[in-house]
Amino acid sequence: MSTDTITPPEPAGTASPPRRRTVRRVLVATALTLTVAVGGGYLWLDATSDVHNLGESDCTAVHPAVIRTAAGAPTARDHRAVCDTLRSLTDAWDRGDATAYGEHFTPDATYTTYVGTHYQGRDDITDAHRALFNGFLKDTRLADSFLGIRFYGPDTAIVTSRGDTYTGTVKKSSEPSKIQTYTLVRESDRTWRIAAFHNTKRQSVMERISFLWDPSTKPKAEK
């Protein structure tokens, strides 16, 4: 009688240990290659997503567009007054003075942050910023770069800007990551105040992808 042991065949579909190690190594190498490719692509997209329209650091240097209405048209003094309001708003932020900051808004103003938080009314805006100035926005300052000013008659103005918060070194005009829209109105006391504010965070990589996918979506100022 033979004493040789007969090894049963491996079940169909079962890989030997060396083969399994090879397959695992190929999968790991493929995953690493894809990770590097995706990471490199992301960095390239981010590095090539600079904007051309940087705006003006001085609000009064922006030439406003003026649309006359039945109520008339604004004056150069109104342009300066709107800029004074926004400058004073920034100064209040830099001081961390929530009360002074809130006074730049109308009693029924709306304020929408870049994370989608929506505040209704001056008191709501003031209370929220008091908490922010005592919390994670403590000792921050505002960077502004003004893109445009449009007057609709003598009592309404829309200002668009690039902006951001910072500590330490002042941000360059190309660095702010948020786009803001201010709607200002001249109230009965002749003071310009903010009736609505909307803040949007620029998604630079997604914007770059959309421009590459369809160049016709690029704004004229960025062509």
C-alpha cells in the first residue's frame, strides 16, 4: 500500500497565498497611484484658479454705475457716504464692537453667512456678532476689496466685494475667499445703512472645473 498523501485540489476560484499577495499588492499600488493622481490634480486645479478681477481696496476708487429712477439720481456725496458706512462697519469689526457693528444695519436687516446661517433684524445680527467677537472670531480683522457699486436712484446702492477675516499680516487682494453683496438704503435721517448682506464662500477648485468643462461659463472679467 502506498503511503503517499494525495493533496486534494483547491476549490475552484480560490487563489493560492502568493497569488493573493500579488493581487493585494496590485490593488494597493493602483489605489496609491489614483490617490497621487487625484491629489496632484486637485493641487493643479487649486494653483490655476486665481482670479483676475481683484477689485479696489479703496471703495471711493470704484466708479459707480448710476441708474436714475423716478426719485432722481445719487450724487458724488452719496458715493462717499456709502463708502464711509462700509469703512465704519469694518472699523467696528476690527475693534470687536458688536453694538457699533449692528448700528450699521437697518432695524429689519437680513444677514446671511457663507455657511447659510440667516439672521433677521439688527438685534439678531448684533447678538450673534457679540458672541462671535468673544469667541472664535475674537481679535480678527476684515479684509475688503471692492468689485462694484450700483446706485438705483438716490436712496439704494448695491456693493459687491471680495473679503475675508484675518489675524496678523493683512491679506493680499488675491487672497480673500469670500464674495459679499451689500444692499444699502438711505434712511429718513439721511444715513446710509445696510438692509441686506449676503456672504458666499468661493469654491475655487469647483469653479476651475466648471470653467474647464464649459469655458462659456467664465465671467467676462475672468476671460
